[in-house]
Amino acid sequence: MRKSDKKVENLIRDLLTEVCEDTLKGYDGFLWVTHTVKFSSFPQSLEIVCVFETNQDKANFLAGEGPQHVSITIQKAFNEVGVQLKNVGKQISYDTQQNRDRGSQRSE
């Protein structure tokens, strides 16, 4: 990993940690936020995954205003450090520990 990649990784991790602690903890069953990125095409390649405990927790979250709230919060956090996420809604997906325990791939 190049030094510049490490800086980007640290920035992403810090921003998503803040989003996780300040915003997402208010949703029942929410566990954590994770991400993947190809540094050569950041920020377009950034994929953010919000993980819930169960499929029901995820369904409840998706049925409400949670996704819109999370998208706005993530967009705002990145904007504050000068990173424009052009299609943040498509860069965020939702999964569950329940699916991961079954060996499932990330679900939308």
C-alpha cells in the first residue's frame, strides 16, 4: 500500500467510524459499518456496507427513513473533508450478520 493510499484509508475509516458512532447506533440491530475501495479510482470505487444483526433488523431499517438518513450523513461527512461522492446511494449497501454466518454474499 502506497503512502497516499494509507492516508485515504485512514480518512475513510475515521469518517465511517464517526458516522457509525454518531448516527447509526440509534438503529435497532445495527452492528457496524465496513467498506472496500480501489485506491486508484477513489472515491467512485468506494463501497460502504452497513451490517445489522438480523434480516428483520435490516428490513425494519430499510422500511423507514434509515437509508435516506444514512446516505445524507455519509455524504455530509465526506463533503466536509472535500471528497465528493457522486452517487452515494448506490455506494451503500446493507447486510446482516445472520447472512454472513450462513456464508452468504453481501445482499442489497
